[in-house]
Amino acid sequence: MKNIIFFTNALVIIFALYTNPVRADFTAKVQRVVDGDTVYVVDKSGNEFKVRLTGIDAPEKNQSYGLASGHHLSKAIKNRWVFLESKPRKEKLYSVDRYNRVLAKILLDGQDINLIQISSGYAWHFKRYQKKQSQVDRESYSKAELDAKRNQLGLWKEKKPIAPWKWRKMKK
């Protein structure tokens, strides 16, 4: 009888783990900043991940403000321990994109770094994927972009800044 109870409890726990929408959050150290929305991190176990910041799209390196965007992000988080929020997806513990980058919101001392990139004028709110964001993030990212644009911060100093998704399309 004890074996049946143990087995049943084990099944309940396993089922809960696989069906519960638990976030796959983790702490990692930022090793390298690729650009304004992509970084390499190493977790406490030594596993390296390439991370794409969710909810934003930063200028490409060879685009106006591309290097400035990467520098701004680097200055904020390079060689720092950060907290990454990533929703689990399918068989993985975290969301990944088609390039196998972990999709995450990065927090440093409780501050949303993705949001800071937008509010400082170094990234757009990537509205194409806004349905994957929480309502709070969606609203705050949109407002931050409008405020940065209104105050002509960063890339918004230009008369007609080109969104990175349009830039990539033009370059193909």
C-alpha cells in the first residue's frame, strides 16, 4: 500500500512540474554584449547561454545608433550578475528563438534592463512580439518608447530613425 501511495504522489509531482506554468528564471553573469539586445551569459554551473532581450529590438551594429546601443547595454550589465526571466516552452526550461537564443527579460538589482534600453532611446519596443509580454510590460515598454521619442533621447535625435526590422529587410 505504501508503494502505491508513493508512486501516486510521485506521479502527481511529475505531472505538476510539467503542466505548471512555472517560470524558468535564473541568475547569470554577463560575459559579453553582442549588441543592444543580445548578450552572452554564464550561469552558476558554468553553462553559457546566448540571450536575446525580449520585448525590444535594438539597432543593428552597422546601423545608426547600433554601436551606441551596444555600448549603453555593456556599460550597464557587462561582468555583472543579473537575473533572467524566461518562460518555459515545450520541452525546454526556457523560451528560445529560431537562433537558439534564450529569450529573457534581464533584471539588475530589480531594474528591468530591457525597459531601460527603450527609455534611454537605444531600442524600440518590439511590438511584433508584444502579445508574449505581460500586460504591465507591454504598457510600460510602449510608454517608455513614446517618452524617449518625445524627449528625443538616443536614436530619437534623428529625424527619421529606421526601425531595425525595416533595416534588416532593406539589407536582404
